[in-house]
Amino acid sequence: MIRLIDVRGRRAAGEQLDYRALVPRAEFDVEAAVEAVRPICEAVRSHGHAALVRQAAEFDGVHLQDVKVPTGALEAALDGLDTDVRSALELAITRLRATCAAELPRDVVTEAVPEGSVTQRNVPVGRVGLYVPAAKAPLVSSVVMNVVPGQVAGVPSLALASPAQREYGGLPHPTILAACALLGVDEVYSAGGAGAIAMFAYGYNHDDGGCRPVDLVTGPANIYGVAAKRLLRGVVGIDSEAGPTEIAILADGSAEPAFVAADLISQAEHDLTAACVLVTDSTHLVTAVQSEVARQVAQTKHVERVTAALSGRQSAIVLVDDLDQGEDVVNAYAAEHLEIHTGDAERRAGRIRNAGAIFVGPYAPVSLGDYCAGSNHVLPTGGCACHSSGLSVRTFLKTVQVVAYSREALDDVSEQVSALAAAEDLPAHGEAVRIRLAPPS
């Protein structure tokens, strides 16, 4: 079901291995999708509410009167929420809020000279649009992952959009609405995909109260939502261009095959293009995991989806000479999620540079991070973990530099400012300093 890539002995034979290309990613042509979403976004910019209503009818099979969700629907959804689900959401919120509060950066004041200072002041973004997909499943956990860091950062205005659901009268899924109510988010829209991103970027006016444009859009989306983010970047800020989900597992012969197989399957459950990669130096583990995968897949609910993902070009078992080479492979792959199942898992984890999140040891599965670990599950995909981070409080903050100098402190550096201004042939820059220091006429 899942193919084997054996790289043992190839380095010793003098071959130059490109670990980054060793396991190809699923095809995810955002640039092609940009042209598909361009008219959708333009329609929202030009026609606002009417375009969103037409798009809900075309893409979701729902005939909406209003795009904005009434407050009563949020309250009703919370009242009807299963008590176990509510308890789990409250735990997830509490743990994530604690980790977000701990990472909240403090303002930093640097006294460059006496009476001359630079302050790095952290300021929350003024208004953020949060997107929560619901195509294959109502991702209620994504409500938590988007809202909580925004709230902890101090964002004064949060709006959330999720696709209209025909079986719920055109409202987003009730569990998503209940999570919004639980978190105190009362501005919610029945809008999906590229149209929702465009709605946040451009806003709209309507009798339902409309939607004001936002400064930043966050949250995972399908390829069309991602394409809209790329198209509208600059009109509005974005968190990332997230692609298909992925897991890499670095394991040795001490790993429990049933655990490894279960974690590969749990990630494959997301989507046909989910990437599931095992990197190991143990042939015994390979055989055992292959057997466990076959056994567990036969028992899982979404067997066709899981089978397609595990059989895809984006999934593989990579057999390496040793775990040091395995580290090189997973660092090059830069997975969204990386699990480490080795006898020295903590030490190995400390040597990994590139991963969205690292799960250490046999009792830290990715699904824990998806819900209740206290970490955020909105993470970089497609190898972007080599340069980008997951969603956090910092996503919702911007830094403003505050410069305060006295006349004496300016005088102390005036010659250097003038010298650099002359070197750049910008004499008025130097004059802007000299005029302040000239004796009064």
C-alpha cells in the first residue's frame, strides 16, 4: 500500500542524494488555481453580498438570505452542544490560552545613548478574518486554534467565516457555531473558499450589517482558498499558504509498530493528498508497520480516503543507513508534523531544525497536538517549515518602532547622519538634522 524507498548504501557508493526531493509532495498547483478564483474574488469585490449569495448557491447548494449568521443561531448551537464535546473544547481552549499567554512578547526598550532610545512595541492587528474549512469534516478545533491566539494577542475585532451547510439551513456547521459562541466570537459568516477570503479582503455592505474589511486573514483552506490568499496578498495580510497536510515519523527498531501505523493512518484520514512518511533504519520495523497498516486500514471508517493517501506519490517509507541519515532526511523534508519514535527521542528532537511541530516519544501523537496538547495545529506545509512557523500569538502582532531622542542625543550623532546622507546623495536628509541644531536666528 505504501511504497518503500531504500537509500541504504547509496552515500557510500558516492551518490549525491537530494533528500529534499526524495519524497515528492502531492501536486498542489496554486498558481493555476489563482486564475480560477480571480473572477470569484472580483465578483465579491464588485457585488459584495449578492456575489456571496450566488456563490453559496453554486458551490454549496444553499440559497441564503443573509451571509451573516444571526446571534441567536450561535446561542442555539451552544445550547445544543454535546456536553462531552463542550468539555473537550473548554480543555483545549484553557491549554492553548496558557501557552499563548506564556509566549506573548513584551515591549523592549533599548537606550542607544543617554536620552536616545528605541522601543520595539508589540501592537495587535486591528481586525482579523478567521477562516475555518468544513468540506470533509467540521474542523471545530480550527476555531480554537485561530481564535485563542488572536484573543490573547489583544486583537480588538475578530470575524470568522465557514462554508454554508445545506443540511443546516445554510448556516455553518453547528459545532463550529457553538465553538464561536463558547469563545465569545459573535461575528460569523456563512461563506466558504475563495469567496470568504475575498469577503474579508474587500468587505461588503448589506442589510444584514455587512462585513468590514480586515487587516489579516488566517486559517487553513483548500487549494482555492489558498489561491485567493495568494491573489489578494497585499490587499490583505495572510498567515500562510497551507497545502495538503503531512506527517513524517523518524523511528528506530524500538518503536511500537501499531503506534506508528495508527499515526500514519490518522493523518491519511484528512485528505486524498495527505502525505505520510516513515523514515527508519530498521527493516524489522518496516515489515511490522506494513502489516499493521494493512490491518488497521481495513478497520478504519474512511478506508478509501486513507488508502488513496497512503498509496499516493506523496507517501513513502524511507529506509536509511542510520538515524543520523534519517535526521538529514526529515530536516530536508521539513514536515508539518514530525514524530520521533526512537530510544533517544528527546536528544534527536533537539537536533531537528525544520518541522512545524515536533512530537517526542510514543505518547505524543499528532492527534494530541490537533486538539488538547496546548500547541497550535495551524502549521507550515510543503517544506515551508524550513523558513516559516505555525500560527501563534506573534501572527496577530506587529512591531512598531518608537524612536525618542533629545536635542543633545541628536547632536551627538549629527555628523554621522550627515556623512551617510551625503554618501547616498540625499543631502536633504542631512539638512533635516542640521536645521534642528542650528542656533536660533
